[in-house]
Amino acid sequence: MARPEDLRELLGRADLPEGVVWEVSGPVDDLSELFPEERESIARAVPKRQAEFAGGRRAARAALRQLGLPDGAIPKGADRAPVWPEGVVASITHTEGLCLAMAARAEDWRGLGIDLEVDRPMRSELIPSIASLAELARLSPLPFASAGVRIFSAKEAAYKAQYPLTAALFGFEAIESYLPAPEMRMVAEMGLGWGARFPMVQRADFGLILSICALPHGKSI
């Protein structure tokens, strides 16, 4: 299992978008550092989910402090997505004992989405719902099961980057992966629209896959 120090090393090697800050945490069993509205929102969750939520909020507040913001609640909205302070774009992800948050100023980036996955082969029955044969082939010589999880991670990051802007819900088929090229593209007339481009930074090491999508201001097509 990857450790927080492994993820920090991976982040240190990544070519991160300018102005994007980050922080890493493990899950947090003690919920006392959460704000009341945060604790209330996860009161019925299982302990594992509560610990991941608390770890994600700890990492997020630490990242926001790097932007000069004071600690404050990061509640869930009606759609269950985090509600970030005004003037900030940010994202949280967690997997198997690791919680990661990234943030940037909204004046620098239009949207920000991240995803972290354990780098293990995807079950074969899941692959067709995630990626087409053309998308998988672009990552040759990776086996399809390994390519599938990388494409899954990238599409998750792209989706999370656009959602605060559009509130659009769609499936994996609506975004096409051009990995290993650093780009994804909408192939459905929804969200940011057909042809909208999603810059993608993806790094795989230490048994982890990290995907980062920072949307620039201006036209995305």
C-alpha cells in the first residue's frame, strides 16, 4: 500500500499547473476537527467514509492556507459536492489510506479536478464502459486492463473540473481520452460542449495514478 510520503514524492516529481497548491493527509478517525456542519453531513456514513472525509477536509484546509485563506468549513452542497470559498477552485480525492486536496485561485484557473487511484489492473468486464478500443490502443503497449484504470482516472479528473461550471452529469463515453497525450475532449453536446478540451497531467509511480485537470480561462475549443 502506498504511503503519504510516496504520494508527496510523486507530487514533487509532477509538472503541476502553475499556481496550484496541494496537501496530503491520511484518513482521520478523530472527527473533532471537523466543523459542525461537516460532521452533520457525514453523521450516517460508515466509519471508513467518515475518516476519508475528515482526511480530505484536513488536506483541503491546509492547501487553502497556502493561498492565504483562513480555516473554515467546507460543507457539502445539495449535490454533495464540496462548497469552496469564493475565489477558489479546488478538488479532493482519496484512495486506500491517502487523501489529497489541490486548490488554486479562480483568477488563475477556471476549474480544477483531481483523481487518485491505485495502479492495479481493471476488471475486464468494466473496461468497455470506461474506454473505447481506440482510447485503449493509444496507451499501447500497456495491457488494456492497465490502460483502462489510467483512462478512468483521467476522465474522473476532467469530469470534476467541469462540474462546478456546468452541473452537467454524463457518462464516461462523453469524454474521449488522448492519453498519453496530455488532453481529453468532449465528444457529446453537453457540459462545456462538443470539442471542449481538458488539459491533463497524469503521473503513475509508487503504485499510484494521479490525474490533474486545470481548465484555463478563455475558449476551451
